[in-house]
Amino acid sequence: MLQSPRLLEIFSKGTDAVKENIAEVVAESVQIKADYVANDEFDTGVRRYLNLGHTIGHAIERTAKYRLMHGHCVAIGMVMISRAGEALGITEAGTTEQLIAICERNSLPVSCDFSTKSLLDGALSDKKRMGGNIALIIPEKLGKCMTHTVPVDELEHIIELGKETSV
């Protein structure tokens, strides 16, 4: 989701393709993470992209009292922030639909039933909060993300935008 067309291609084909290419998937994933860390040792710039889906994902984890797997919560968080990004005009139209399809092909959840208020409460303690602002990582499209810093009083609206409105 951050930058690799090849990984997106593999994950788009589903779990069988991931299993068939597991060595490549792991090697490229580790290299991508290492590159982000090496280029931003103190987590003040592009390294933050590794937090895609984590602000809402951690809020889901807290709300679920840690009974849901971290990766599942982050997948839901990625979908929600992508949907909010589309609603805000930041994310290219159709990105969320593509992301949902990729998640579903890999047996990852794409939504949760928690209230906006409970997710907000969980998100307000996020490490990306800096006083009255919070840095959100929002996809611009598949394979490209950006940092979008907003006042914390806008976070409730963003979470609401990210919630599934129709099935």
C-alpha cells in the first residue's frame, strides 16, 4: 500500500499468490521498512508512512480490549482512513474499493461496529498526537501516501467519514 506495485500485484491475487511468493513478499517488505527507517531515523518524516492505518487500528485494538489481532485492526484502519481520505478529496476515487478487494482476497476484515466515540477515545492517546494536532497517514492512491496533520477536534469527523455508510 505504501509504494510497491509488485507487492500490490501479489496481494491483489489473494492468499494463494502470497503463499507462492512468500520469500519475495517478506524480503521486499523488510527492505521497504528498512529503507524508511534508514531514511528517517528519528520518525519525523517519511518513516511515519509505516503508520498507515495505525491511528484508527490502535483505537480498534483498545476498544476491543486487545482481543482482535493487530494486523486485522490495522487493515480496518487502512480502509477507514482511505474512505475518509476519499470523502475529503485527498484519496483518489476508487482507492478504498480496491483496498477492500485486496483485504478481502487475503481474509482481512474491512470494517468494525465500534462507535465513533469509542474509536475517538482510543485514537486520542495515539503516539502521533502532538498536543492539539494529530498526524494521519492517508493514501493518495494505491502505492502512495501522505501525512495529513489535523487538529484533534477534527478527528471525530474523520473517523465518522471512515465508517462504513452502506454495505
